[in-house]
Amino acid sequence: MKVRIGYGLGVQGLRDAARFGELVDGLESRGFDSLWLSERLTGDAPDPMVGLSFAAGRTRKLKLGTSVQVLPGRNPAIVAKEWASLDRLSGGRTLPAFGLGVANPAEQQAFGVARDERAAWFDEALPLVRRLWTEDDVDHDGARFSYRGLSVHPKPVQQPPDVWLGGRAKSELRRVGRLGDGWLPSFSTPAEVAAGRVVVEEAAAEAGREIEDEHYGALVIYTRDEIPELLVAGIKTRRPDVEPSELVPVGLPALRAHLERFLEYGFSKLVLVPAHDPDSWAAELDDAAREILPLQT
């Protein structure tokens, strides 16, 4: 099992955008696997495609992922073009991950898609993105998109890039099985993702598909001190059934122990998201490299 450790910023983004280059350079130089940027149009997080393009230009090995990019509200031809361009310019280092978008009125207004329309949009758009990455002369008639002989160039280096999906509701898990190449949940305990994997694999089998064993991961929020009150409140709203301490390890030794539990269940692609704003990314990544990177194989 290949264990890979990456870093994400979550929807809070960077409080000091000038330090983004320090983070990118630090991940590359210390041997972390990947950088993951989240999307929130009405929040402070930078646009993930812009941020990943910035990171691609400063690195040669770091993989580039979204956690996640919202698909409903976007034209799949434009999405395919953007990701194919980034994949080619980065030498095949992209990790596209898509989702429905947060159930938030401001975000839904920004994307122009009603909450009850998101799933149908997603289910039509994602297969089209894949076809446009790999085919020429794409014909399609659907509820939202109609194409005749459409070709998008350049094609990505990866043919096609693996697509990761998030989510933990049963409908989302079944969508991962039907449409995804990998699963990257968040706000979930190791035991919960183990149970969710069963649902994903059942849905994949029903669709005549198979997800590779090494394409299961988790996004893990951590902090070096106490869990911030704002995060505690968010967890209680989102996951009232779980104590915040079960989801957010405090301190790097606790983080390592938490990650080892995911590894025991075969979840080997792990993305760390600090809930705190490090005084120095160099120091933060040095500490994480000593404590956590030995897990990477």
C-alpha cells in the first residue's frame, strides 16, 4: 500500500496570501505528496484553479488537487479544458476532485444552481468531462448540455486523470461508486470511512466498476493547541453526533495516531488541514515532516 501525505488549506484559505509561496515551496522541498485547495466563492479561500496554477509553476513534483471543486453550475467543456491545460503544463500532476457544493444559500446563489438540481447536473457533467479528456467529436443530448462533434484540446497527459469525489451521505457514497475513481471524505472518523467504503464498493460493483485499493483517502483537520471555538461550532452543526475531539486531533503525536487508524482501514491518501494559522510554514512543515512523513511509503 502506497501511503501519500498531502496538505490542504480548507475553505479558510490563507490569512496572509503572501505566504502561499512559502507553503508551496515547503511542501515540495520536504517531500510531501500533494497540495489540495478548496472552493468557496463567497469565502476567503483563493480560486483553486488559480492557486494550483501558481503552485504548478513553482514546483516539479508536487501533485495538485481540489478538495473539492464544485461541478454544478459549470460547463463541462470549460472544466475539461482547464484541467487538461493544467495537467499538461504540470507534466501530469493533477488530482481533480469534484463535489456538489455546500448546502449554503449564498454559495448556491453564486453558482446559480438550486439545491435540488445539483445532483442531476453533476451526474450529467462528470461523464462529459471524462469524454472530452479522452475523445474527439463528442456528441451529447442531455437536460443541460447539447454537443455535436465537440473536441477540446489539449488533451491531458493522464488519460484520463483520476477523479476523486468527497461526501459521506449514502447517496454521495453510491455516486462515488458509480462515477468516481477515488474517495476523499472529510469530517469522518476512521470507523465511519471503513463503513462507507463498503457502500462505495457495493455501488461500484453494481455499476460494473472497480475502484483501486489505493484510491481511498481522507482529509483530516488538526490543530497544535486547542480546537478553535469556530471550528467546534461548525462541527456541532455539521456533525452533532460526534465529539469534535474525535475528528480533530490536537498535537502532532495525536495526529499521527489518528492517521495510523485510517491506514489500518486501508485509507492511504491522507490530506492534513491545519485549523490554526502557523506562525511559520517552514517550522510547521519541519515538525510535520519529522512526525508524519515517516508514514509515507
